[in-house]
Amino acid sequence: MRVPGVFLLLALTLTAVAAVESHGGPNRRSAKLRKAVEAVQPAVVKVFGLKGFRGIFGYRTGVIVHESGLVLTRGSVTLDEADGRIACHLHDGRRLMARIVREDRRSKMVLLKLAGKADKPYPTAPLGVSKDLLPGHFVLLIGNAYKTARGREKTAVNFGIVSAITRVRLRSGMMRFPYARPVILHDAMNNPGVYGGPLVNLDGKVIGISGNLVESRDTNAQLHYAIPIDDLKEFIRDTVKHPDAPIVYAPVEVAPVDKRPPGVHGIRVLRGGITRATPAYVDRVLPGSPGFEAGVRSDDLILKIDETSVKSWKSFRRIMERYRAGETVRLTLKRGDGIEIVHVTLVEEKAQ
Amino acid sequence: MIAASLLSASLLSWGLWLVPPPPEEEMDELEALQIVLRYAVDRVSDSVVTITTRGGIRKVEIPDALKRRMTTPNAPERPREGDPSAPRKREDKGGDDEESQKPEQKRYKNEWEKMLAYPGFKKAEGPTTGIVLSKDGYILTSSWNFESKPNVVLVTLNRGGRQETHVGTLLGVDRAAGLALLKISATDLAVPEFIDPDEVRVGSWACALGRAIARERPEIKYGVISAKDRIDGKALQTDAATSPTNYGGPLIDKRGRIYGIIVPLGARGQEASVNWYDSGIGFAVPVPDPDELIERLGKEGTVLEPAFLGLQMNEDRTEPGALVTKAIEDMPAAKAGVKDGDVILEIDGKQVLNSFTLRFAVGRRRAGDEVKLVVLRGEERIELTVTLGKRPKRQNVGKIPIPMPDGRRKPGRDGNRPPGG
């Protein structure tokens, strides 16, 4: 029964390989690639924060998303502190001043408005649907080549592939970058000038806006990401609809304080030293406590709390603090050479 | 019946694909390639596993500038609060490359904590990627994640979209190639197909796969095979982006076969810090024979070191053969009887064209291996058997103190002056 399925897959692969090989190798330029550049590049602008911030000048890339001259780009201190002195170089060679009209605090994206009245509509980039994007799709990243493209020089085109579309725990410099939705990870060459540049699919549609260089908080690996365009469409639509709205689009929501009493689990983990990498080994479990009832034992290693990975004894204590009395947590434990899963229902602390 | 209909359906689809479409709607080369890559990734997807570790020493790479500040007693103090010259405290704006250059603004309890928080200098750590080597639970990965000596190794398998975690045992480590072999007690694993290194052509398409961040599907980085026989003939070079997210993962071709295992083999050895990867220079070590690898690394605690012959060569020689200018005393080759002025003609039956052939042949072997050399001494052909040794540790290099004008002593390059001393 499985054979035809495998055969189908094999047949498809072989034919696709044949298609690739018969149409020439990498030497043959893809018409789609060329058309995609032609569709988007006229709407890509080079953004410069002219005042700079502590001697660092702002290099960014933006993309015109509305014919009235709205430019979407990645926000930055160099743009915020530019005192309105932001210059945009359009693809046709025009140089226009711009100001920030709206900022999205969640994605750190901003919308600029080109100054002055244009006699004809600005060229806009066609926006695609990022939810159709899959890992393995080829993309183009069009942007300002950092400290290379000056004045009327055109933007540069970088080629890459979508590596993954996933939620990542990110860090940007010293700060956390708490973007809760999935981002597009790609391998197109990124540089500080390209931040804010459009990620374009083979159909010549913008499917994401490139962010800055970030690190994964789990692996310390540097990653290139883009915010999916679907997440930014409402931001653009709202700004077009309400030109006089306050500059902050989505203020960062402060989580309400949970007034429920903290939960007690009775699991004590071994304390570690300065390297802070001591894993969460169970030292002892208080008799009669929820942890005891659930079957947690000394020398178990706690690997996961629900879906959160527990890397150290400190992170175990920190993560458990988030849970309240009455909640049930699923602990993944290593016991000997096996993996055990237990459910611990936290209780309220008994008054002494 | 169903099978027959499926068969015909597949034939139909194949047929449709083979009929050349009209030129206007010709399938774009890149779109076709996208489909090819998707199937290639699907073919190996179940063999690509996630490896997480717990415990071990957290490594931090301290930049020299910061080290100096820490050890200099008169380092400028942090401005006090209310000091008008103090840098303004900024709101959290997400941070940029520019912002990360000003880390001193944040307050830390002590210098240790500051170092640990310093961005860009944290050494990469797990989770990382591995690849199934055999049906009965041998897993191959990059050894960089075990440099910190973790207490616990966990391997997360993906079987048709379902994840299951197993406790792994670290068996052997090949320090020459940067590989580590793990064993888990699981059966019926999906074993991938490995490509014979001789079949690899420079310029072929190559995808680097990792499973450290996205768990559902491997992450894909795309490039070509840039060169063969790199790092003493041990590794393939690729321009597909390699980073801690795919170290230990496979570099695959467009049919889903594995060129090699991605490892950090840079100029600076096996250290994987965040500073120098992502440069377009990545390495993958081919696995010509998985069974042989399991045999060599299968015993717990095995450590294979790079092989060393102990010969200095004349690299200007144009005739075939490698001319020995000096056989270093007490080193493997000299012990086996190689003398200055000998010309090495063959190694293990393979002709030695020049000193590089010899170097690559030795680079592919490990310390402790035996090689048979055919040596030309005068007019005489001599057969010698050399047991390859370890590269000796360089001694007294850079540790000679350099006298300073004011009487202090400046340590040499590798000086191990204690902090503050």
C-alpha cells in the first residue's frame, strides 16, 4: 500500500529534478527573479537618519506601502533622535525628507510620511500573503547597502531562502525582543543598511519586512528575521485610515497582576554555583506536598515545565513562580535513563 | 485496486510534468528547484534530530578590552546618579546594533555578571542538531556542544511529526573532524543515505539543515559546495550559512542524500563563538562509511586526535613525490625510519604527487593509525610502516616574559597572567 505513495513522491522529485536540469543550471537567470526585482525595487527607498545618534548615522531601508507616500521601515534610535531630519532616496533618484508618523511597538516597525505634495502617486510595492509562505521558498531582500550606496546609487538585491517560520525567543543587543508571533527566519545577507527592507517572494510580492540582527536566547546564535507582512497590514491600514492618530500604534500591554495566591509544589532543587548552568536536579521533595503526591523523586532531573525548557536550577524556580495555586503543570523528568511525565497540581500555602 | 489507481495517478502526474509546457508558462527554474528542495528535505527530515544538553560549564569569551578594564585598578568608575555627565537612561526601544555597543549603561551586581551578559561574546550553546547514523540508535553530531562537558544529553527524535525524547550517552569524540557519536535506546530509526565523497562535485547545490529552533521542520540554508578537501582534506566547504543552529546537522544534496555533517572547523579550531560564523565559509565532514565510524567511535570515552607524521617537506618540488627536508627527531616518521632527503612515493598504495597529497592522506587518518609508506632513498625503494602520533603540544611558545621599561613584565601572546596580577 505504501509503495505507490513512495513512488508518487519519487516520481514528482525525479520530474522536478529533470525539469531543473533540462532548463539549465544556476547559470540561467530565473525570469521570475528578475520580474520580482522589477516589481518591488521602484518602491524601495533608502532611509537616512541625518542627525545620527552618538556619532552613528542611521542607515535603513524602507518600502512605500501607500501611494500617499507612506514608507514602512524598521524603527531605530537613529531615526527617533533624528529630530525629523530623515532623508529618503527614492529609486527614481528623488530625495525627499520624511517624518515618523506611526510606530508599532510590538514589531518595532515605523511608518514614515514623505514630505511635500507629489504631483503623481508614489510607486508602491505589491503586498503578498505571508501565511502562504513555506520554509524552502526562495526570497529576495532588497535594501540599502550599508555605507556603500550613497546619494542616487540604487538599492542592492540579496538572494536567500526561508529557513523557518517560527516563534523564537530573541534578544536584540542587551534587550529582549518579545515578539510573540512567528517570524520568518531567512539566510539572505543582512546588514544594518538592509534593516527595514522588504523580503520579496518569487511572485514579486512583499511577504515580510526585514528586522535587525538578533540572537536566539536559547543558542546565542545570530539570526536574520523578518516580520511577516500579514502582521503589519492592519498597522498600515489603520494609519492610512486615521492619519491624525497618536504616534504609538499598539502600546505595550502590561499584564494584569495575578492576585491568586502563589502555588506550592514542595520540590526543592539543588542550588548551583556561579556558572549558573547547574541543571535542575531534584534535591528533595517535601512529604505530602503536591510534588510528592505526583511522584517526583530525589535525583530526578527536571527537563521541561509544560512546553518550556528548563535549563538550570534558577530557571526552574523562576518558571514555577509564574504558576498559581490550583494550576496543574506537566513536568518532564529524566529518571535514570528514562523520561517520565508527571502532573503536579499546585496548592495554596497552608497558614501556619 | 487503490494501489493501481494511485500508480496511475502518479504516472499521470509524472506524464504531465514531462510534457514540456508552452514556452510562455514554462516552469520557472527556481520554482522547480523549490519543489525539489522540499522533497529533498522531507526525505531526510526524520533523520534530523534535536540535541539538548543540561549542565556543564558555561563558556564566555571575554573581549580583550573588557579584560583590560577588569584587571586595571584605575578603570573609570560608573557615574553616580544625579551626575549631569552621566549617560541618560533610555527607554527599552528593542535595541539595535548601535545600542548594543553601549552595554556599560546597565547595572550589574558584579563584573562576573556583566561578562555573562555582554552580548556577542557569549559562546554558543545548545540545543543543536544531530543526524541518525544507524537504525538501532547511533546518532552523529558535532562535538562543539560537548566541549563544555554537559552532565546530561537528550536526543529528540521526530517520527512523522511526532516528537519523542530519549536520554543519550556520549560515546566517542573525533577531535580531528569535530564529530561526536551518541547512543540512544531506540529502534527503527530513519537512516539517511550518505554520498561517497568521491562523487561530490564542486558547484553542486547544497542545503544545510538544522533542527535547533524550529522543531516541526528542519531549518534550511541554501548554497553550493564551494570546495573539497579543506582542512587537511577532511572537510567540504560550503557557502550555505552554518551556525550553532545547524552544527551537527546534515548538508544535503537536491535528492536528500547527505554530503556530510556540518561542523565548526575554522581557523580557530573548534570553538564556536558567535563572532565568526555566518561568513559564507562553512564546513561539512563527509561520512563515507557510517558502520566504520560507529566501530571507531562506538566505545565510551574514545577520543580520536588528529594524526601527525612529523616531517618537514620541500613544497617547491615539481617532480612526483614528496621530498623530506627534515624528519623531526622522536616523531612518528623518524621513529619508523624516514630520513632527511627521502622522497615519499606512495602512502597506503596511493601515489604521492606532492607534499599536499601526503598531507591530505594523513589528515584523513587519526593518531594511532598505521600507514605504509614507499620511500625512495638514493636509488633504493624502501617500504616503511609508520604509526601516526599526536601533534605534540607547543612548549614555551609565547610564554617568555618580555621586560618592560618600568620593570613590569608583559606576558607573551599566550601568557597566563592571573587577573589583576
